[in-house]
Amino acid sequence: MERKYQSFEAEKERFTEIKDVIKQRLTKLVKRVKRIRTDVLDLRKEFFEDVTVNLTEMDDAIETQASLKQQAEFLSERERHHDQQDQAFRQLSRLYEQPFFGRIDFKETGEEEIEPIYIGTASLLKKNEEDFYIYDWRAPIASMYYDYPPGKAAYHAIDETIEGEITLKRQYVVKHGELKAMFDTGLTIGDGLLQQVLGETADTTMKNIVATIQQEQNKIIRHEKKQDLIVQGVAGSGKTSAALQRIAYLLYRYRGELTAEQMLLFSPNPLFHTYVSSVLPELGEDQVEQVTFYNYLEQQLGRRFVIETPFDQLEALLTDSASDVRQENMRYKASLDFKRKVDCYLSDLKKRGLAFRNIRFRDHVIVSKQELTRHFYRMDPNEPVHVRLMQLRDVILASLKDEQKQLMDADWLEDELELLDLDDYQAAYEQIEREQDTMDWFNHAEREQQILKLRLINKLFKPLRQKIKRLQFVDTKRTYVRLFDQEDLHDEAFNKVRHETQKQLSESFLTYEDATPFLYFEKVCLGFDEHGAIRHVILDEAQDYSLFQLAYLKKIYPNSQMTLLGDVHQTLYLHGLSEDHVLRSLENADVLTLNKSYRATEQLVNFSKGLAKEDAYKILPFVRQGEKPAIYEVDSKYMMFHKIVEELNRFRSLAYEQLAIITKTKQEAQTVTEWLHNHEVDAHLVTSETHEFEPGIKVLPVYLAKGIEFDAVIVYDTSSLHYHTELDQYLLYTACTRAMHALTLVSHQKVAPWLNNVDPSTYQHHKIMEIHAPKKDQD
Ligand SMILES: Nc1ncnc2c1ncn2[C@@H]1O[C@H](COP(=O)(O)OP(=O)(O)OP(=O)(O)O)[C@@H](O)[C@H]1O
């Protein structure tokens, strides 16, 4: 049987043929898009010209309204059409640059033909609308490209499994719209191509990996079961990449049922937002909303409290300024033990303890807190607190009406009528006009006065009504503070943190660890505004979430499937050190693991895995060669900086562009940046407010480097004085695993203890002593 397109020449012809087809379609599409755009612009310009606006008579007004509606519908239909065509245009343009990246030849069992399946970022149908030039990488048949080596293979299409044999598996290198090379591959997807891709230098934004998705990553991307999914993946194993390709896959697979607005990505920091933002548009999908958990907390509580950022919480730990009580608080408030305590207290509130605020109007108490308490606790105790509060709210709003009526005779009201504006007078006038036919008013002036007074009262009461609707008559803060009034003989951790919690709450300050429990407490009291529309929540860097935070997220996104991606080795928060880790917590979740690290060279992985806290043997490198990491142990700060500059120069001479100096704290990052500036080295300090990733040298604390990678990394001062706690070990591992090609550790004096346990054959160790600093650098 004749095999199609075997030689490179034949492939080139095929490549050109497809590009020609795309070009023709693009030409047509450009004309169409232009035409529709002109239509839309004309329609917008002439919107009112085609409508006769006549509002004098009721019938005319109705007619005018109908024709306006028709015109608006027509316009929005054209706009929609324009958007669709524009999207098709962008998709075709992308395909024109790289029509396909892979191919499998598949012989279905029982069929004679071997079909070549070309795979690209989108499908391209032939004229007959049945056959394909190119299959979208997410199409069921394309899954075999990622899942099988040549030989027996199968895929699922709708309700059946189709079996057969892959007779050829091929990958292509396309650059600047030209086919440059091809590889026929075996077991994994093109070690050749993957080598090439991974060997490239880092970028300021993340790349998509559709051409080289690995089998174990494909399982994550195409996980379709209803259960939640937990991915434990070692550093650089492609968790974030898999998460983004998964979003693109789900949007394709459930097109028409699932939209980008129904998905939500929780990410670690604003810099990360920008870093990953190009992947989905590159794959032709809309951006999904990205939010940090802190932003979410701020949005919910920021008007009433100052909330500590997670980075400030970490800084307190890293600079050893967190007292024992504070550390206990971090651990305890993250735990499900504390959640159970809160739940217990919430259940108690059904019977007693809810604190209310007086409802006042102009310093006058309309409903006292005692009355509210009495009324609330006379309601059906079997009803949940939030349901009873809704009922109470309706009672208060009704009684407010009586209160308003009584004010009609108040003397001050007349004086304040001038607070009304022209619209109020106009409205009063129109109301009298309307009433004239049905009511027999003797005195217009009197009626007008009455209407105006009513309007004024309504206006004055509006803010109060809104507060009542938002249940602000419940004093949630005070109620929560009461939880900490009494000691608990059986709960030592609770007793330890009680006073501190009360003190901070009274100052309207919420530590990061306190913010979620308080928000949870308040939501259960007042009722959850569940985000029912969100169908999929993705948590990247999931190891940083506490069990309490995860329970909270489960509660507010009740109709959502969750994908958690994290790495136990990269834990940065105290709560992550506990046995009950978020990545082990979800019941009935599917758990998938990624053990191979693609980011770094074999030499870097072999070194950094020696720093990993648990199961280090499971971390496998992808075979890509580079230099061994270097550790410089020096005896002065000056020498440390001197070495940093030397290394930066060396890295630049190797054509590495994205260079980072990773410190433990923000203060150190600042010191290093200042030193470099003083010595005429251009470096950018990255802070928690940095949103854009600038090319060049970056100096940043390790927690801001999460999820991001650099060509070469220098880890600042890895001495034992500096890195010694259990958490420090995780930090050091995280910092070292940010490097793709080169890694240097500089240490002022003796290195951190775990570095001594790393296999010495995996790195070069240099001790440099006695270089004296110039006068200006001696401190
Ligand atoms: N299949 C693949 N093909 C090409 N590149 C890949 C593949 N998998 C991962 N990579 C690359 O490896 C690097 C690390 O990927 P990614 O950031 O997704 O890993 P991660 O597991 O989220 O890392 P970390 O937890 O350390 O932040 C990226 O440069 C990514 O492009």
C-alpha cells in the first residue's frame, strides 16, 4: 500500500499546499471581515437615521421603541457575526504560521486505508466539510499522538473505542512559517524536539506545550471524570503548563456548554498573571479570569479591615519576627480543627450569642440591639441563622415604613426640603398631573409638599435601608470576637492564640491566617452568596493553601469541579508542614503525579533533588545536558557581591537573558539591587506589586519567584546562619528549581546544613577567602 508524504520533500509539498489553502481562505475572510466591519460602523453611525423618533403620542412612542429595539438587535447580530469572523481570521492566521506540528498515520482495525492525521492548534476542514487537512490537537483522534508510540493504539470517540495501529509518528520543526525539519519518533513525543524546545532560553511569558505534551501530562489535560483532580508534580514537571492546556482542552471538549467565564484560575501573585497570560490566546481561547486568593479576600473584607498579605505573613516568619504565639496562630487557623470549632460555635449561635447593632436614624435609635436580640431568639430555633436573619430583615424593613410615616409631621423636614433637587420637583409635578384624573385634590400646593416630604424621607432613609438589606445590623465582628472569650480546656492551641486574635480584631486588623476563618464565619452567619455559575476552579501552587481555605473554596463554588496542582516540596507556609496537606485532603479526588522535571538540565535536577524534603528519589530529570551548579563559600559580604557580578557577566557571555538573583526576604532583595545599582549593574527589583516581567536581571524574594523560571539563577547567601529552619529547606529547594540552564549559590561563610547532605558529585564547591573590599565597600 502506498504511504503518503513519506519524504521530507513530500512533506514540504504538503506543507506548502496547506499553506496555500489557508492563504486563499484568509484572503476571502479578510474581505468578509472588512465588509462586515463597514456594515457595523455604518449601522452605528446611522442608528438613529433609520428610526423616526416620535414620543409625542403613546402609540408613536411604542412604535419608536419597537423600531429602536429592532435596529439594536440587527446591530448586535452584525457585531456578533463580526466577532466570529474575526476569531476565525485570527485562528487561520495562527495556522498559516504553523499549520501543523505533528502527525500520526493510523490504520483503523478492519480498514484498508492508512490515514495520515496531521495535528495543529486548530482544525482545518477540506472543501467537502468532512475530511480534514489538519486536526485540532484536542480532537479525540489526536489524543493517540500523545498517548501511544507506534504500534497498537486506540481512542474514544463519543461512545465507542476505536482501535487500530499507528504506523508512523512524526514531529515537525516549523520556524517563521517554514518547515525546517522533521523527526520520526518512538516511545515519547520526540525527545529530539523536546530537547530542542527545552534547550531554548527563557521568555518573559510562558509558551504553550501542545507540540510536545507528554503522556502523563496528557492524562491531566484530558481528565474528564466528574471528580476533582489533584496533581502532585515535582518542580518544573509542567503543572502550570498542563493546567493551561487543560483549560483550553475543556473549552474545546465542552464547547457550547462551558465558557471561559465559567472557569476561574487562582494563581500565586500578579507577576504570574502576566507570565501565563499569553498561553490561552495563543491557543485560540479566551482568557479565563485569574485571581489571587488575597485579592479575593480583599474584595470581600477590604473595606472593613486591613488584611495582611500572604507575603507579609511569610516575611514575619522568614525574618524570625513571628513570635511563638504568632506561629501557633498560623498553624491553628489553617487547620480543620479550628474550622470545627467555628462550626460548633456557629451552631451554638442558633440558641444564643449573636451580637446586634442598634439601628439608628440621625442619632435616634429606631430598633435597639436588645430588641433585635429578643426578636431573633424568639424565632424558630430550627431555622438556620441566616434564614432567620432574612426574616428579621423583612420585619425591620416593614417597621421602617411606619417610622417614615411618623416623620411626616416632623418640623425639621420642611427646612430640609431644599436638599431635594430639580428632578424631585419635576417628579412631584408629574405625579400630581397623573393623579389629577383620579383624585380630587383641593390644594395642589399641599399635595406637592406632601409628595416632596415623602421623597425626602425616602432619600434620607435609603442608606439605612441598604445597610439593613445587607444585614449590617448584625455585629459579626463582635460575635466572632466572643468565640475567643472563654478558654477551652481541651484545646491548647486555641488558648494560646485567644488574646492575640481578640486584640487584632479589635483594631480591625486581620492577619492572613485569620482572614479566611473570619470570612467563613461571616458567610455562614449571613448566608453564602455562592458563585453557582463557576463550573471549574483551578488552584495553581495548591500546596500554599490551607485546609481551611480549601474548605472555604469548596463551599463558595459548590457546582465546581476543582483541579489542584501543587508540589509538596515547594511548601512555603507553616501550615504546609503539617501531615494534613491540602494535596492529600480532597475525598474522592483523582490523584495524578508528575515525577519528571522538564525545566532544568539533568545536572540541575540531580543537584536540587538532594535538597528536597521527601521522596527525593522520585524526582527524575529529563535528559538535557548542562553545567553542574556551583556553590561559592566566601568569607565576606563584599566577596559575595563580587562573585554575584562575576557570575552575572559569565551568564551573559553564555547568551542567557533572563537572569535572577533570588533572596530569602524582600529586604535582602532591596539590598542586593541597591548594591548592584551602586556598582553600575542594571537590575530590576521585583516586589509584590510588580505586574510586568521585565527582561534582564531581576532581584526577587523566593516567594515571588514561585511558578516562574529563568535561564540562570543565583541564590543569594545560602549560609547556615541564613537558611536553617525546616521551612528554609523548602525555600532553598524552590529557589534552586527556578533555573533552567545554570545555577549558582553564594554563601557568606558556612553553607546551609542540607547542602552538606547533597551528593558532592552533583555540584562544584569553591571556597574563596581573603579578598579585601575596596574602602567604599567596607562596612
Ligand atoms: N511537555 C512539555 N513540552 C515542552 N516544554 C515543557 C513540557 N512540559 C513542561 N515544559 C516546560 O517546562 C517548564 C516548567 O513547566 P511548568 O512551569 O508548567 O512546571 P511546574 O510544574 O508548574 O513548575 P513549578 O512547580 O516548579 O513552578 C516550562 O518551561 C515548560 O514550558
